[in-house]
Amino acid sequence: MEKKKEAPWVRDTCRLLDTEVRKVKKTWRYTNEGEAFVHVFIRSYFNLEDEDAADDCQVGWSGHDKGIDAFHADESAGIVYIVGGTYESKSFGPEILTCIRRAFEFLHLPSPGEVKRDLATTWNSYQELRSKGLPVVYILVTFGKLNSEAKKEVEKLNMELEKRSWTIEIVEKDEVLIRASAPSYALAKGPDVEFRLEAPPLVFEPLGLPKYAIFFVNGGELVKTVEKNGLSVFGLNLREYLGPRNPVNRAIEESLKSDERKYFPYLNLGVDAICDEFDPSKFPQLPIKNFHIVNGCQTVMSLTRFPTLARECQLMLRLAETMDEALALDIAVAKNKQTAIKDRELFAHDKIQLLLAEETERLWKPFFYERRRGEWSLRKNKPTIRREFGERVIYNDIAAKAYLATLLQEPFEAKHKARFIFRSREEGGIYQKVFREDLEPEDLIIADEIFQVALEERSRYVREYNQLTKKDTSLGLTKEERERARSLSYLVHADTYLAALMWYFCDKYIKDKEKIKKLLTTFDRPISASKKEKLRKLCKIASKIITQHLDQEETVYAQKGIGFVARNFFARTEAYNALKKTADRWVESNDVLRAVS
């Protein structure tokens, strides 16, 4: 039988994924592409920032991981996730399930035994979380498709482990590719498509406004469009596919598989799209140029999982014709505001965001303020932009996290609630806490510079820690190296806390914000070497405080016979106050003034 030919979008997306895996491997210094693949996957799957994804993947760094490539605890959802990844395999047969059994057996040992520190930490975390009654989901992510024998083994193993509150979830190549590349959020070229309709579209042509059409389209037509063109169809959709485990998507699939399938267009909100041009005069064909779905990715991707059933249902599609980029993005944001999606793009046109963009541009050294993903990448190569801004760009999501950690002194929220920054207070978010009406753009830039240096220092700690971990598994460590590894194991999780303490020292011992700005901030990109060195010295003081405090905590835990987990310390709401008390006892004003003088 002739092998099925891959669609162009599949080949393109494989290249995108391969490029991203190699980039992540280099940036985060993973020892192989399989480790980087898991990083890329969980970053998308759990909607994490790179730093958090690297934290979760630390247990799998350099192998010797007992089948645990990543460990992610979502206490808000009440689930412990363990991830095992297979980037390359000859058969994708039952042998790749070995990692699941190894992980289960290790985590249920009476003690972790002589294993690398990160694995022992994961064992301790697991025991603590399981003692709270949290169930476990083991995600086996494969860049391939399990063969029939492996699938049978998964079913048997699932039945066996369910008795111990473990569930196995398999994520295969198709879903990985769907998640492989985030939308560009810029008007990249969409495909030219042609739908066959059963009834003429209802077309509106209001004077001075874009042409608009409403029509029913067969679900199979949309499936063919995605199979042929892939992710380019969703270039302006504000949320990539969330997968079949998402509750909304499960409901969509259930209605698709039920006897009520004929009522699908009445039970589903349908799809919103924009294009450069459509021609209703060609009925029953409807040719469309530069087609972009701006809302409805979840529905359409759910249909692609059941192409036969999709051909048996209709879907309402609302189509606007416009070549105005700003209007297209406005439509995308407006349509998604009517759903449960919360993201920075939905706030791109909030009055505070618009005001901050204007004010940062009017600074004595103008900054480009990025309000939505891809905005700077789209414009930075234009000569006029380069002349005005150079490399001076501030990303509102990163700056918001930095501001929350530093000037607002909320490192816990910056670390654990960053995904709620672009949610309103009414929706359980903290948008109004960060983006207050009196927020000064200069404060965002100060916070951003402090946070950049804290992240750079944290990356240096990670590199050193990984080198010691690698040496420990091969040659063993000296007593001094083991103590250093212990200290570094605290600091690799301390990014927002390092930044918070750096500002705390400035605010306590320098006090005058204008003096702080003069001594420590460049208001330029890249940050000047002399200012960066001062910030590094502050970070070094913060590092000593964190190391000293956690070393004492671990000693107390050891005396009680309890395993100490640094990540769990930073997950406590009272952790920062404890660190400040230690800082107040051991840091003197002269230490800070010498660092910044």
C-alpha cells in the first residue's frame, strides 16, 4: 500500500517544531533534543513561560530521571502531572511505555535512595502532594503515533494504575503539531480557499463599511481547509487549540458524536473569519482570498478529529472583508472577548495599554511598548522604527511580571499568578493591580531592567548547577562542590524573589526613586555594562540571603526527618516575608551602598 503523503502544512510545521526544539536546546542548554522537545511541549500544554517550563523540566536534565522528564503540580486544578517524552523512536511500540512503569515504581519507593538531587526533590514533592489527595496524570508525549500493540498495552496499564489514582494520557504527533507553533498575531498571509455551499450566503454591504456575509458551511469543508493549509488558517486566532481534554472541546466532541449532530449549528457558536475579498456571485462556490479564522479554532480543530462525522454537520460562518490590519486585529479581539478567553491580546486596546504605548514613546529615550505578541517582530526591521527605537522595546507581559515582583513587592504572585495578569479582577485576575491608572512608564522600565539582570543571573546559576549535576552522575562531587550544588538548587527557582529583594534593598537603603534611577537604570537597550554590574552586585546580596535562609530551613527539615523541597518553599505565600526578615538581620545599608556606588 502506498504511504499516505503528508500535507504541506504538516511538513512546514515539523520544520517549525524542529527549529524551535533546537533553539530551546541551545538557549536552555539541554543535553539532547528530547529534553528540549518536552520543554516546548509543556510550555504550550500548560501555557507556561520558558522559565517555568525549564523549572518543570529540571528533573529530566541530563537523564537518570526514572522516566520523569518533567514534573508539574497544578494545585489550583488539584492534579499532579508527570511528563515523559519520546522525540525519536524506531517503532513507537510497547517499549516506550517503560518510562511510565519506571516513574510509578520510583515514586512509590519508601525513600528516593541515592539519586541526583533533582530527582530526590521530585520524590519529596510527589509525597507531599499525594498526601493531600491529589490524583496523578502521566502524559506520554510522542513525536509519532503509537502502534496497535502499544495502544493495547496502554489500556491494560491504565486499568492497573487507575486503582492508585493514576491516569495515562497519550499525546501523539498530530496534537503536538497543532501546538507546535504559536499564532503570529500579525497579518501573515492566510490561504485562498473555496467553499461549496448548499444555500446562498446572506451578504451585507453597508455604505462605507466592510462587506459582511453569514452562511452555513459543511464541517467537512472546514476540515479539508485545515488539512490542506494547517496553522496558517488560524494566524489571527487569539488562542491556539487547547486539546481534547479541555472541557469546552469535550462538549463540542460529544455534541458532534451524538444523535443531535443535525442540530450542531444551533448548539455551537460557529466561526468568525476575515479575508481580503470574497465573491458571492460564484454560488454554489464561494471563493475567498486570504482567509483567517479569528474565533472558532476550538470548534474547527475538534471537527478535524472526526472528519467523517464533520461531513454530516453544518456550521455557521460569519465572514468580514477587510484589508485594514488594525480593524482585523480589533475584530479578532472583540470576537474573543465574548468567550472565556483571557490573554494579553484581549487587553491590547485597553485605554491604559494605549496610554502606556504613547507615554513610553514620548520618553527622553523612546521605547516601543509591545501590547500583543509579534508586534515588535513585525515592525522592528522597518527603517523608521529602527531610527526611532533602536533596540529599546518593552514587552508588556514581561514588564508587568517584573513590576509585580519589584515595585509592588509581590514575587509570589509574579511567579505563580503571572497567567492571571491579563485577567480582570471580576474574572479572578490581577490586571487592575498591575496596570493602575497612575502607573508610570518609567517604573515599568526600571522593573524590567532589574528583572532582566535577575533572570540572567538565575540562568548563570542554572548552567553551573547543571554542570555539577552532570559531573555528579559521572565522577562524583567534592564536599565543596556538593555544598555549592545545594545552594544553587535553591537559586534556580528564585527568579522573582531575587528581583524582589533587589528592589527591597534599594527602597530601604537608597529610598529616593530619582537617585535609584540615576544610579542603577540605563533607560536604554542593551543595558550599559556599568549599570548592569551594579545590579549584579545587588543580585549577589539577594542570592546570599536566599541561600542562607533556605539552608537553615533544609537543616531544620532534616532534623525532623522530612525531605526539603525548595520549589515548595517558594510556593508558600509567606515565603517572601520570611526572606525579608532574614535580610533585615544580615544586610546592612553599607552593603547596598557599596554595591551601587
